[in-house]
Amino acid sequence: MDLSCQIVAINKLTIWIISTIFSDVAGDITVAVNGESFLLHKFPLVSLSGKIRKMLADAKDPNLSELDLAHVPGGPETFELAAKFCYGMNFEITTTNVARLRCVAEYLEMTEDYREENLIARTETFLVEVVFPNLEKSVEALSSCEALLPTAEEVGISDRCIDAITRNACQEQLVSGLSRLDCDSGSLEVKEWWVEDLSVLSIDFYGRVIVAMGHAGVHIDSIISSLMHYAQVSLKGIGKPQIWNPARPYPCKGEKGQKTIVETLVSLLPPEKSSSVPLNFLFGMLRIAIMVDATLACRLEIERRIAFRLEMVLLDDLLIPSVQTGDSLFDVDTVKRILIHFLQRIDQEENGDCGYESESIDSPSHGALLKVGRLIDTYLAEIAPDPYLSLEKFIAILSVLPDYARVIDDGLYRAIDIYLKAHPMLSEHECKKLCKFIDSQKLSQEACNHAAQNDRLPVQMTVQVLYFEQLRLKNALCGSCGDTQKMSSGVTSAAMSPRDTYASLRRENRELKLEISRMRVRLSDLEKEQVFMKQGMMDKTGQSKTFLTSLSRGIGRFGIFGPSQGKRRKSEGKTARSRRYSVS
């Protein structure tokens, strides 16, 4: 590229003086910049660039006509702008090129020692007066620094841009707060506009900006909004063709960079476990972390955050596709770990209380445990039809919840019944192994009636169900509310430590609490059956009906395990049966 004809606009006397002083560098010189050559006059460059002057002096060759500049920040394009500056040619300094010009000026040593308002001073003035006061321009300048490392770090442009972004974000937050105060309605939601601007940054620079914002006191909700938007932009469409492909054990090449993004975003989440990070965002990050094979620490962190609010999770959130070869359709192991984290949280909350307030029926921990119990039973029923789901994995997750997490076992019985139907090749021993988790005394009357006629169950369980149903019938006819399971006397040995005594009392309190809940369910069932019995006596006088016969019709009326027979016949062949119903 020939710039020799475009000499700096100075008079002939000045040219003669410069040529006389620098007679050893008069003439043209070829400068090779990263493989691209420039034909230039020597003395304008020497007059402004300390690096060029030193290179010519060190060469000790007055006839030197070639220089090789390697690793020039910004490449040939930026060097051309610096050369234009030396030759007095006009060009505009902008937010997109100021970082490049500042770095190449540092590389060429274009300081005030060689001329006032040299390129370093010019770019610094632009940064201070134009870029740093504006958040959007600071982001744009910081983004351009990605191709200028490590020079951009050495001259401090990156750090100063990050400080400027943080400072402007804090000012924006203050203005937004004042806007909320000025508004008559307290529900005004002002979304910071810079949330979208940060998505142009690389994950390294973005992480540094978010950390700086957190230290500066930027509101957590704003940081979370920024994290969600960055994830949406940078991880968009990842893994879509491979979501349901069990034969895909490793991430695709294009997703290797996404792994770093996922791990960094998870590490940037606010430390408060009770923060307002949406659960759907956490589950989305968990799915992507599994697909890109993120580190175990990254996945465990997401799982812990989900477990902290597991009682608020929806069923569809737990249906995480499996990416392991030859595995079941759903990632059961991940859900199991989340459930274990949840139980650890409940145990910590209970151990942290010194009194019995947390053991009350309406305590938050107990309510959360019952909600999760119902959720897991529904989840088990959803994954039970999977033909690739092994018995070991199914038992592993259904056995995680303790007995006191379920008031009644109807949901568990339904899930096991669906699994038995979807896996007819199970042996008698395996069926017994699975059905032992069902407590026949915790089944409702509808479920007991269904179990008594269910030929998929082992004979021992059917007999057990009939026994407890007859015992319940006997107690009902005798006017009793049902014999409760005998509890321990509560008299503790004098040799027991205070800690063991408290643990024993807490266990007894929990059993009493669950028994009360069961009694409420049974009382409700008895009231329903009384209504049906009276109606049957009025409709068919003279015909003796036993209480057990009335029970046999309950399952069809209530439709817990499926629609009634009449409705089922009408719907056959018209609409597909819902995937969440077991077929007897």
C-alpha cells in the first residue's frame, strides 16, 4: 500500500529541516505488518513513533529500507490508521476503533515525547470524554478489546471499560428507582435497557462485568435478567436435534464453547438460594449442562438450587431427557439427586429448630415434604411406561422418599400399577420386591377396591389389602373411626441422652401427625360411602347390599385410576387415552 504521495501537510522548510536532522532516515521504507506491506516515508513515522525510531537506530544501517513489525495490535488495518495519523490524513475516531488505535499507539510508542497530542493522548481524550460516560459506548469499546489481548489489558482499557459500565449501571438503577418513587402505582416495572446490550460481550468479559456489578450493589433482579438474556442469546438452539437421541454420548463440536458459557453463567448466579431465579431457567440450564457435558460441580450447583424450591416445581420440569447410550428416555439419576438434596434441606431445617413449631401439621417443612411426595408419585407414574426404565432405577427413586412423606399411598400404587402393566415380563419375585413399598393401610377405599381386583399384583398383597379392608369395615360398622397403629409409649429410658430423647419424641410427633392426616382421609371416605349406601337403599329396597359391594362400585364413580366404564366405551376409538392414566 503506497502512502508516499500523501505527505503530512507542512511547508517545504519544515520538510528540509526534518530531512536534515534525520538525514539517515530520509527516503522511503517498506513496513511489513503481519504479512502486509506498506511503502512509507521514513521521517514522518520517525517523528511520531518511538518504536520505529529505536528499530532504525538499533539496525545501524543508514540504507535500511525494510522493517518487519510482528504482532501489531489490530493488524494491518489499525496500523494503516496510525500511519494516516502520522501523515496528517483525516479519519474519524469512533467507539469501534478507539481501543484498537489506543493499543497500536502503545505498541508504536506514540507518546508526548515525540509530539504534543500524539496518538496516545488523542485516544485517551476520546475514551475519557466520549466512551466512559456512556454505558452503551463502553460496552462497544470493551467488545472490541477481545481481539486486542493482551495489549488491551496492559494499557488498562478493559478494566476501565468494566468500571465505566458498572458505574453507569448503578446510575441507571438510581434513576429507575426514582422513577418508581415518582409513579403513583407501586407496581411499575422498569427494565434496565443495558441488560440486552451486555449480550454482545464474550463470556470472559461478561463474567467480569457481572462480578463487578455484584460488588457495586447492582440489584440482584437486574443481574438475573441479564444472565437469562445472555443465556437465551448465546445458547439459542443448542442441542435441539440431539435432545431425544440416546445414542449421542458426547457433545457436538459446536457446543464445546457452550460448555464454558454454561459453567460461567452458573457460577455467576447470585449466592442467595432464595433469590428470584426462575425455576424454568434453572431447569433449562440443567438440561443444557447435561447435553454439553458440563462439569459435575456445575450440575450439582443447579440441582441444589432446584432442590431448595422443589415443592414449587411442575411435573414437566422434571421430565429431563436422557442423553446416555442405552439408557431410559428420562434422566432419572438427576431427579434422584435433586430429591436427595431436598431431603437434606428438610433435615437441616428440622435440626435447626429447638422447639416443636416445625413439627406442627401446617409447618412449612412438612407441607413442602407432602407436596414433593405428591409430585414424585406423579413423576413415577409418568416415567413408568418407559420400556427402557429398569426395575432397579425405578425402585431407586421411589424408595428415596421416607414413609412420612405420603399421607396416603394412592399415587405410589398408581405408579407401580402402571409400571407392572408396561413391564409384563417381571418375575413374581420382582413384583413382590416392587409392591413391598406400598402400605396397604395407607390406601384409600377406592384404591383398595382397585387393588383387590388387580391381577397384576402378587397374591400376598391382594390378600393383605382385603384383610385391612375388612378390618376397616368392621371398625366402621362398630362405630369406631378405625384402629390406629399403636405408637410407642413415649417413655424414654433414663440412660438415653437428651439428643436421643428429642429425636425419639420428634419421631413420635411426626407419626401422630401423619396418623391424624390419615384419619381425616378415612373419615372423608366414610362420609362418601355413607351417602352412597343411603342412596342405594332408597333406589333398591328389598335387595340386601353389603358394604363391600358398595365399595366395589366406588372406583368407577370416582375415576381416580381411569374413567368410568360407560365413558370409556364411548371414548374408545375416538380420542387417544391420556398418557397419565393407567389402564386396568
